[in-house]
Amino acid sequence: MSLRKPMLCLITAISLLATLAVAQSPFPATPAPKPPLGVEEVVKKLTERNRERQQALRQFQGTRVYRMEYRGFPSDRKAEMTVKMSYSFPDKKEFSVISQSGSKFIISHVFTKLLEGEQEAANDENQRHTALSDENYDFQMEDFESAPSGARYVLRVPPKAKSKFLYRGRIWVDANDFAVSQIEGEPAKNPSFWIKKTEIAHKYTKVDGFWLPVENHTESDIRLGGRATLTIEYKDYKILAASPLNGIPRGSLDRAVAQVIEISP
């Protein structure tokens, strides 16, 4: 997802018209619902439930599809790579390439580096420094909203350190399961001089008690005028070993075989 604001003047005009319409409406605006919990309690429950879900997943495998398209100087390029991933608790990840096509430069300098970086970040110490926790972020309550999937807390997440492995932006936390359902933001530190701006968006869905990423989307503006779009699609995962979550019957976990599953980075 991109946070760009094309046609700024037109959008501003539409916003002003909408504001004027609301101001002249005979019906008062419905106030946003008040968050039932404060930000500290939300973060505490989020941390506890994330730890519980991570401990419950012992072994799984699945498929990822990496796609990247670059448009700009010196030439347009694109590539795609499909990878099978196997995970074993607590931090072992193995990748095998099923297929690849397109730019060899993107495959070797982007896709391969992503896989190497993920393996390196999987150990406990690196996870601690990159986790969505109050050790790494100052959480701020922004909103409490209703959605088709249920109520969600919207939190601002300013990072406590300038690290390319952290990000600044906002997260949406499911009000029932205290799991992240959506992330929008940008890296806390620019990963490269050649990149002017990077926008990231992650989406998650619930499968038999686990909240799982379904898509990662990143767009980067290059200083020489180009633009790179990277997406990662998650699918065809199988749980090979798992412990029951609190309140989740063992049979539900057994039925999770062949469902999409992944641990949040």
C-alpha cells in the first residue's frame, strides 16, 4: 500500500467540501467510541498474546512469492521468485527456491538478501531488538474503530532508536485477540543513501486462532528518479507441530493443517 497523496489540490478541495457538508448537516457527527482500555494495558496484552502464539507454533512450512518491479534509471526491471519455507522452533528457518524469473540483479541483490537477513534476524537476541514491544517503541493511542472483522485499537508507534530494522507509523490491534491486523509506516532509519523514501504496509488475517500475514507491500522512491515496488505473498502453509492456545480447542489446531501461517517478524 502506498501513502502517496497524488493530486493534492484536488484532495484538499474535496476535503474542504466534505467538511462544509458536515458543518451544514442537520445531523450531528457520531463521536468515535471511547477505547475501553488504555494504551499501556493494550500493549501489555499485545505482548503477552504475541508471546503465547509464538510459543504455540513449533513447526510449520509454506510458500512465499516475492515480486519486485523497478521503473526508472537506467532501465525498467522486474523479477519473481517462489520459495518454500520451513520453520522449527525456536529460530530455525530454511528456504528452498522453487522457481525464479526476471532480472538476475533483483534476484541476487534483493530476494537473496531478504532471505539471508531473515535467517539472521531469527535468533532470540535479534528478535528482542526488533520486536513490537515497549523496549523498542513508544506506543500512543490514536483511535478506536469498528471494522467488519471487529473493533480495533489504532496505535502510533514512534521508535525509540533510529534503526533500519524498526519502523515508525501506526498499527491496528484487534480488540478481542490483541493481535496486530495491519501495519503502515516507514523505516525508522533510511536503509540506504540511494533511497529517498520507503512506505511499508503489512496485512494479517486470523486462521484458527492465529493471526497470520497475508501480504507485505513496500514502495521506495530512488534518488535518481526511479521507483521500486516489492510485494511478498504468503500462502499454502501447513502446521506440522503446535501446542493449543488458551481458549482454542486442540481440534481447531488440528484443522489448521494446510492453512496459511507465519510468525510476525
